[in-house]
Amino acid sequence: MVILTKLFLRCFLRTALSAGFLRSRLARVLLAAGILLGLAVLTAIGSVVLRDMIPGRPELLFALHISTVPVVFWTLVVFVFVKVLFTKSDGLIRCTAILPVSHRERSAALALYELGMVVAGVVGLFLPLALASVARIGFEALPGLAASILLTAVAAYLVLSVLHNLMVRAAEAFGLKRLVYSLTLSSMVALTFWYNSASITLVRAMSRDYLGGGLGFYGVNGFPFLGEKLGLLGVVLVFLAWSVLFLLLALLTSPATIPLSRRFVKAFVPFRASPLWPTAVAIVRRSEWWIAVVVASFFALLLWVRGSTAFVLAPVALLSQGIYVYAVTDSLRRMPGYARGASVEVWRMVAGQLLVTVVFAVPVALLVFCRPQAFEGLLLAAVAISSGAILTTLIAVVIVAENDSPPVVFFGYALCLAVIVCLAAMVGLLQIATLWLWIGSVCANILAVVYSVAGVKNIMRRKRHEASIPRR
């Protein structure tokens, strides 16, 4: 079992280091240096923030309680990332089936691998807080940090594992074995969105308790709360009991076979006579597209029920699949007689995304008739969808998601988010007039299209060069 866990970890490292820019040793060195520099900067900032805190003061307890909220959130995020990464490695899963190990041993090795990834990811994210606390408060902060970060992350992972197993078994029981991957991951992503929206309420409730002279129990802060009541030994005993209980539940609820990813699903695609139909089919029949549809639908209904008018922006979530658009249409370009010029390829990718997104956006737009004040957001949604399709197409061309490599895909997501945040910050700080803002947006989109065409031409040129080199 330990050997199999090492095999899973080695597969992850090789998959991550073989992704795009990480193939370069210089890029890996620069990335490691950037991480260390960021860790040092964040630790220094945390030390300044905590300079007035001393052990036993309510401020320290409040910080520990608050930290459990983002710990659970990032445990959810890393859990989904690990599931995506491992499900994409279905060849490795099939390879382990021929090894002399039982299904329970393989499931246990997978659980150890996932637990190690989740704990390493969460602890790495909160390492600056831990270092800053130890630097300012001393080693007396370690028990509280362990309870609020490490124990909370492990306990949350065990709960998520049981929940994931139950969803897999439910999908298999209803004859949805082909859709297990799509249903479980879309549910986990929807749960992440829901928890993210509920976390604001949790932080406000904890803040009110702190201002009132106490700190209450909210589930996520269970271990630091019990640490105040029972002490370190009591927290450890409760954690061990919790771990044994959920390990048994995870063992009992584990599926009979490890579910494999179904990359494509059967789906009806309209507009068969349209020249964009092949591109639309390539996008819509991917399982990841339907995960995005479920998440966007959940997001729209949640906002609509809460009375917000932002539900009209829910279809924008579908553009998260836009960074796949070049990779998923690559098989079409290999078909004899289908390949076109670079400008036509870019047009088809952008228009194909707009086509399938608009089809989904129609039922969301109908909800506007139940809430007329949301009519003003329709124009903003249309602009966001159009501009987003152009932006994601550019990123899909610049950073090709080869073999759906999760590190490359997540880097593309991060780049999209960084661009959006930078644009929003610039607009907010510069207070640009509406007319100039529209002119700048149009020019930026035109420039993105030009760079997309140039990128496709470069890829075509490189492929022709590689094809002309004789193989030995």
C-alpha cells in the first residue's frame, strides 16, 4: 500500500513537472524562488499584523477561529483539484488493476495520496500565518495552530471523502455510471461555491461573538473551540475518535471499483446545419462542459432565490471551459478538408463558445421577467460573455492544455483571473470615463483577436516544420 502511494505521488510530480513551462529547469528554479520570496513577504506582513498579540489574549483565539473558515474552503479547493488530477490519470488507475493488490489496498493507497496532497496544499497556503505566529508569539502558538489548520484540514478531508463516496454510490445505484465523474465533481464544485458564499456569514457571526466577549461553536471551528474547553489532550482524543469514525465510514462507503473518467458524454447539439456545428459538438460533448453547466445553474438559482440581480451573470461561468477550446478542436483540424486559415479557426472558436453559451443563457434570461430590475444587467452580461470568449480563446492558444493537463489548466484559470482582477483594479483606480472605457475595451478585444490569429499561425508553422523533419 505504501509503495502504491509513492507511485501515485511520483505520477503527480512527473505530470506537474512535464506541463508546459514547467518542463524548463530555469522556469522551475524561478518558480521556486518566487514561492520562497512570497513566503518571506507574507510571513513579514503577518508578523507586523500579529506584533501586538500575546498568548492567551482574545485576539489570538479570534484569529485561530477565523482561520478555520478559509482552511475548510481551501481544503475543498485542493480536494477538487486532486480529484481532477487523479481522474485525468485514468491510465495509471488501469495500470494498478494488474498489480498484485486488492481493491481495498488500492483504495487505501489512493486515500493516503489524497490526504497527503490536501494536507500539504493547505499547510503550504497557511505556512506564512504559522511562521508569523511563532515569530511573534513563540512556540506556545503551535497547539492552537495545529488545531485550527492541520486537524481541521484532515477532519474536513475525511468528511469530503465520505461525501464523495456516497455520491458515487448514489450515481451508480441510479444507473448513471457514465456520468459519475461529471456528477460528483460538479457537486463538489457547487459545494465549494456554496461554502464560499456562506463563509462571509460565518466570519460575521464569529466577529460578533468576539466583540461580545466570547467565541461560539460553528462546526468549522470545532477543534480550536474544544481546545479552549478540553485542552490539548482532549482535542487530540476527539480528533482520533473523529478520524477512526470517518475512516470506517470511508471504508464502508467506498465504491466497488474506482470510477474512471468519461471524457465525452452523449448530448444533443442543435444547429446541425451551421458551419459552427463541429466546434459546438466538440465543446458540448465534453464532460467538463456539463460540470460547468451544473455549477452555473446552481450559481444562477442561488443568486435568484437570494433576491440578487447578479444571476444574469451566471452564464459567464461557462467560459471557464474556454481555455480548453483550442485543445478540444485540435482533432477537427486533423480531419482531411476541415482545416482552415488561422483567422477562420479563431472565429470558429470564439463563435462556437458564444453559440453554446447563449443557448444556456436563454433560460437564465427568462428569470429576468420575474425580476424586472435585473434587465439592466443583461447588457453587462452580454459584454462579459463576448469579451470573455475572446480572452479565453487567446489563453487557450497561448497556453495549450495538452492532454487536459490539470497544472496547465489551473495556470490558465489563474491567468484569466489575474487579467480580470488587474483590469478591474485599473478601471477602479483610474476612474475612466464610460466612453473611453468602451473604446479601450473594444481595442483590447481586437488586440486579443489579432494575437490569437498570430498564435494559431505560429502553431501551424511549427507543426508543418515538425512534420517536415524525417524521423529516424
